[in-house]
Amino acid sequence: MPVAKSVLLFAFAAVAEIGGAWLVWQAVREGKAWWLAGLGVIALGIYGFIATLQPDAHFGRILAAYGGVFVAGSLAWGMIFDGYRPDRWDIVGSVICLLGVAVIMFAPRHAA
């Protein structure tokens, strides 16, 4: 169950962070309403709280692993919301990142 919980939390964190950053981008770069930036800032704050719910207690490990989720999630977000089409190297890179997430988060460790 801890693996499923961790994966679900990473997914929620990705939606909050990437979605928040995208809303700010829309307001600043795309000239959309400025209140979207406010919603984006709120979503980015929610991301910070979601990260604290991970079962692992090590900040560095959680944020390092989340970096890989962010890479893959950002490409997926771009595909869904901006019509971006990743090339094979984008896909290869994001798979490598997700493999890194799996190693960082789920490799067997011995208690020290």
C-alpha cells in the first residue's frame, strides 16, 4: 500500500504544481486574466503541502524523486493542454526520469 499511496500523491502533486505553473504562464505569457495567476499561486502552495504527505520522511528524497515525475508530467500536460507533441527523445528522457523515481523511492533499503 505505501507504493500505491506514494504514486497517487506524486500524481496529485504533479497536477497541483504543473497546473499552478501553467495557470501563471497563461496569465503572464499568454495575456489571460490575472486572476489565473492567483489560482496558480494557490495551486503551487497546495503542491507544497501534498509533498509533506509522502510516506518517506526524507525531504531531499521526496523532492529529488518528484523531479522525475515533474519531467514526465510536464510533457503530458503540454500534450493535453497545449497540443505539444513530444518527440522520441522527450519520451526516452521521461522514461529514464521515471525509472530514476522508482529507484529513489522504492529501492530496498536497510534501516541504519
